[in-house]
Amino acid sequence: MLPTPAIRALTRALGSKALKDRRRRFVFRDAGHGYDQFGLQPDFVALADLVTSPVYRRYFRVESYGAHHLPGSGPAIVAANHSGTLPFDAAMLWADIYRQTDPPRAPRAMADYFVPSLPFIGTLFARTGMVGGSRGNARALLQAGELLMLFPEGTPGIGKPFKDRYRLQEWREGHCELAIRHGAPVIPAGIVGPEEQMPQLLRLPGLGPVPYLPIPATPFPLPVRYRILYGPPLDFSARYLPEQADDPDIVRRASNEVKHAVQELLHEGLRLRTGVFR
Amino acid sequence: MNSVLVTGVATPIGLSLVDHLLRDTRVGHVVAASHLSRVEALGARQHPRLSYVKVDLTRTRKVHDLLFGAARDRGVEVIAHLAQHRRVRYGGRLAHKLNVESLRSILDLSDRHPTIRRVIVKSYAEIYRVSLHLPVLVSEDHPLDLSPGAPQWVRDRVEADLTACARMGLSDAEIVVLRCAEALAPETGSQLYDLLDGPIAFRPLGYDPMVNVATIEDLVAAMTRAIHGSGEGVFNIPGYDTLPLSEAIARWGTAQLPAPGSLISPLYNMRHRVLGTDFSYGMNRRRMHYGLVLDGTRARKRLGYVPQHPVAWPRAPTSS
């Protein structure tokens, strides 16, 4: 992996003025050596900004709606649908949040367990803010006032067959328990586009920590247009006390509310588009 | 005014604690104990408030005589128990007796001791289980490494820690367990120090976990706060420095070579044979992939401990 000074030089040489401005305004909780406790490093965040930029702007031509709902500070959870065989939706959501918040916030993506175990990829993603999807990590990040980005459908969402596109899979509830316990608002997000980027033909059994191997119809994602829609924050702290996070009925109700909000955003995004690629 | 018994003073941390306590006007007398002779353990240190006892803590009778002899005579109120076998590659019955049974005896005896009211146990961050499925930032309720394949060094420390925890609230003496980050100094039992203290450090290719390291000054500060505090509990004692493993190696000035996981164990075995270093890759394999950083929130709130002493790294940061 490239050393940090090389990363910095690369982003300075190739980055646009806007990218450099985002890097300058980006703030993080430095644990003392230029990294936060989970391994985030601002130059790698800028690198991720640089790498995702052409994909975001020119390939998927992301359109963002309702980004004013993203809080500029304090703990919050962005809960989105997950799809597309490969997690380009996570990369584009990350890039969108980083670009749309002021000052820029690098959302802390909660990845499935196997992701941090992948050599190079796990480390690179950790430098841009990704953490393993454990309850303890989420708790620590919310207590530190971070913005979590998670996909309650998990791996089944990204690996669902083409016929199930835009139909949310089993919706995990843990994020709502965390939201209620820590008084963090949940911002629902619907991502329209990735469902059609790599239609999946077949799923083979996984190797090692990878849960499955997808066989897509195309070797690379199609240049579909992404539309990312954020809904108004669902502030459960106004309705529930932190100790009510232990009540399964309340957590289920809150989770259904988030799921319903995301599904509505998906419907709205589908209404907005005039074609998969437009 | 507290009088304090410090076991394991023949270690850099033990010696520093003794020096610190002697400067602390709140401390009456310091009874220092180790298995070495006074000169070997304390050097030329002489102080009217310092006395020394050579004692073999692996023998229950000797522990009894220490507590009901010198400690009682000096009115010791607090024990800071630091004595632990340091080398990973050497274990056996005697090491277990020192690591676990000596603590068990101290806790037993403290319960009926006329003056002892508080026992501070130095535990280790290495007792925590490191796993892909567990948080990187580790609080005190994090699972411990109870795997049967763990080396005796870890198993003994887990057992000692749990032995102390099991007595909390049941003993007349208050028990405080400090799970300390490793101090980057020789003869402290730090595996990371052993990793860095060689001409070359191998690390798993493609992985660069976060590590947290402490200084002796910070660990002594935490112990002093525990000695003067009240109440019981288990506390993580993190160090000031949290950084990626690669950065720690670079800042220590050691050459590093990322290598495929399957090659690293033989490379470290060879390094051990050639250089005699104590680092065990088998024990640290998971930590070198996924990392572990102690969450010191509880120690900050209850003990008022905040790490303040960064490691004096020989090299400038590579990220600057």
C-alpha cells in the first residue's frame, strides 16, 4: 500500500480545487498520529474522493436529492437500500454524503464482517472510515458523534436476484436500537440505479470469508444513472427514551418506519427517472 | 497516609512506581518486593520510606509471611501487584504459580488482613479476544481470550484477571483490576516492543491494524490514581499513542517486510532462533490482522486517568 505522503502528493497533483477544499475543511478525531482510533486517515479520505469522483460525476452521473437532511454534526445514521452485485452503491453513497455535507463528513460505513478480513481492501477501506459491522463499533462511533452509513438489508440485499429489484429484503433492526439508545436520528436513503448495473445470473458458494461469488451478466457495471434520495430525519429520541431501546416492539416499529421511508424514497426515485441510463 | 506494598519491583514499571510513590507525599511507607536481591532489584536506591523484601511469590507460605510480616508491621493498606512472568516462550508450573496462584494467595490473605484495604492488580490488554466479529475499540465488557490454543502467557493472565474479578464485592479489601496497554519498553513483557526491537519486523501482507501503546509514566500514573482512589472495578488503561502497526514500526526505526501470513510464523521462529527475541507470532496473529485499541472511558470517568505521555519515537512520523 502507498505511504501517506505519496497519497497526499497524488491527491494534490490530481485533485480538483473542490476536492482540495473538501480535504481542507474535513475534520476528524485525531487519535494522535494523524489517524482516528479506527484507522481513518484524511489523506486516504481525499484519495477516495479522488478515485470516486469520475465514477460519481461521469460514469454513474449521480443525482442527489434531499441532502439538506444530512446533519452537519452530531451522531446520526444513514440507512439505505443495498443492491448491485458489487457495492458501488456504498461507494457512491459515501461520495455523495462526503460532497453534500458542510463541513464534509466521511460517513462511517458499517461493513459486513468479511470485508475487514480482505487483505489490502479491508485496510484501504478502514483508512476511509469503514468499520466492521459490530454493535460495539457502532456504539463507539455514535458516542463519538460520527455519522454511520449502513445497509439494513446486509449482504442479501446486494446479492438479490434481478427479479427482486427495488424490493427491500429482510430489514435488520439493530440500527434502530442504536438510534433510540444514543438519540441519533435516522436518515432514510433510497438509491435508484444500482439494481440494474450488474444483473446477477448465478451465485456460487463463497470462498473463505466471502459469503458467495456472484456471476453477473456483465463483466463490469453498466453506466446506469444513480439517484440518491434522502428523506427527513426520523428522530426517535423525540418519541422514545433511551431505555426503550430494549423493547423489541418499539425497535421493530421504528425499524419498519425506516424501511417504509426507504421504500417510499425508492418509489419516488423510480418516478423521477425516465430510463435506466438517463 | 497510605503505605503501599509493590510486588514485582524488578521490572521497569515496578521500579518507576516505587520511585513515584517515594516522591508522593501522600504515601507513608513503600514496601518493595521481588525475587531478586535488593541490589539487583532496586539498584542503589535508598530512602527512609522504602524497605525491601526478597520473596518468592510462587510459595504460598512466603506470600503469607510477606503480608503478615513486613506488610503488617509497616501498616500497608494498599498492595500493587505487578509480579508476572514476562517471557511468552517460557511457561510451566512455576510461571503459573507466579502469574495466578500468587495473586490468589494475596487476595485470600488480604481478606483477613488487619491493615490491607485495597489490592491493585495489573492486568493486560492481551487478555482480550481479537476477532473480526468484535469491535476494534475495546471496552471492559469485551470478550476475553479463552481459546484453548492460547499460550500459557495469555491463559494465566486471563485466569489471574478473572480470579481478581470474581472476588470483587465479596472481599473485605477493595479490588481494582487495571487492564493496561503494553508499555513500549524492555523487560515489560511487551510483545510489540519485542517485535520492534529487532532489525526487521514482518507483518501480514495487506493488513495494517491499529495498535495502542502506553508509556511507563502513564501506567504508573494510572496505578497511582488507583492506589489513592476508592471503590472497586475493572479499568482499561490505554496509552497515549494510537497508530497503525506499520507506522509504529517505521517510527521505531525498524525495517519492515510485509509477507504472506503463511510465511510469517516460520520467519519469526527463525528470528527467535537467530536473535533470541521473545515475540510470538502465534500469540499475536489476530492482533496483527485486526487490531485492538483500549477504550479508556471508564478509567477517565472513575479514576480521572487520561494518558498524557506519548512514546518518545526515535523517528519522525511518516505521515507528515
